[in-house]
Amino acid sequence: MSESPLIALVEDEEHLAEALLFNLKLEGYRTHHEADGEAALNWLLHTPERPAAVLLDVMLPGIDGFEIARQLRAANNYVPILMLTARDRPEDVLEGFSAGADDYLNKPFDLSILLARLNGLLRRMQWQRDAASPVMEAEPEPVRNIYEFEGKVIDFNTLEIRAGEKVTRLTLMEADLLRYLLGREGRVVSRKEILEEVWRVREDTDTRAIDNFIVRLRRYLEDDPVKPKHLLTVRGVGYRFVMGDGAA
């Protein structure tokens, strides 16, 4: 019998942390708790057992949750991150995504919602592992998982972009956005559509946060990110993905 998933909680509010740890254990999860940002980052980078997911508060002693997420991704650590934040501005939510978070939840929150979001993250990771595993009798895939163009391979089974010897790992949120754009190849996708359909943010916000996210995807995909051929900006509207040379 396999061990239950290990969930890391990074939260400095003692009473909230105690309640979350108690309820996570009731749900059958194993837990690890850190209350300081620097200590949490050190544990996450060096623990011999990578947790199944991290519940990560933004406001922490030491370094904040945004910086923890950034440093984990920079170290090629792609553990799923559910960010917990008392900051409810859409800009803060998008900063979390830009830092590498996979989902977010505003404080105060209902416990059932947190557990649902956590279960959703774990299911998505399991689907990715199942899709990447060989099966005896392959069935037609309802969703396209591999895209190849101009020497690049976008593989949603493994959450990777491969270009020759270079392999770039995607976070779940990066993969969700890229899959959304690829699934609408050639069509203009508005910033509002990205906010509502991909990130579930339904308020007016500063779109520079989205632009910064697109810049990161361009670094992964484009030979010259300054002059993109595939992930194009449609000024004043949004973005358009094209497989071929879209600059013409």
C-alpha cells in the first residue's frame, strides 16, 4: 500500500496553521509545516521526499511566498503550488502566477474550498503522469498533447518544451495558458479571455502582469523573443499563436 501524499504547509499564522494541519491529516494527508520563508525554501530545495503539493502563504517572515515560488522554479523544482494570500487584488494574483504558482486562494477561505483546490491540483498532476505513461492499448486522445513545429516540441504529457538538446519545464499554469493559446491557433485571444477562462480572474486588472507572463513563454519558444514569430501581440487586444512565421 502506497503512502498518502505529503503536503507542505508554509504559513506563519499559528492558529490557521494548526487548523489546516489538523484537517489535512483528517483527510488522510501527511504534512510538513514551516512558518518562516527562508526555512521553508531551504527545506523545499533539499528535502529528500518532494511533497505532492505546497500550500504557500504570501506574507511570511524572511522572504515572501512570491520569492519562494520564483526560486523553486529557477531551481527546476516544479512541485504544485497553491498560493494563499490576503491580497485580493487581481494584480497580486497574477504576480503569484508569474512567480510560478499553479493556483491561488484568497484569505479568508472556506476549508472545503481549499481542499477542493488542493485535490484539483493533485488530480491534474496525476493526469499528467497517466498521460505520460505507456499503455498496452492506446486509445485516441480527445485532447492533443504534443505539438511540433520548427524544430520545437511542446509536450503536455511531460510538461516540457524541447528544442534540440534544450529542455524547458512548464508549470501547470504555464501549460494551461499555452494549451489554451495552441487550441485556438491563429485566433486572437483577448486579455479578458485569458483572465476569465485560464486564470478565473473576473475583475479589471493591470494587464502588464499578463504581458510579463507572455514574455516568459516567449523565452521558452522563440528563437528571438524580441521579434516573436509564434506568440504574437495584437496591440490593444491580446495575443495570437501561430505555428508558422506569423510576422508576415
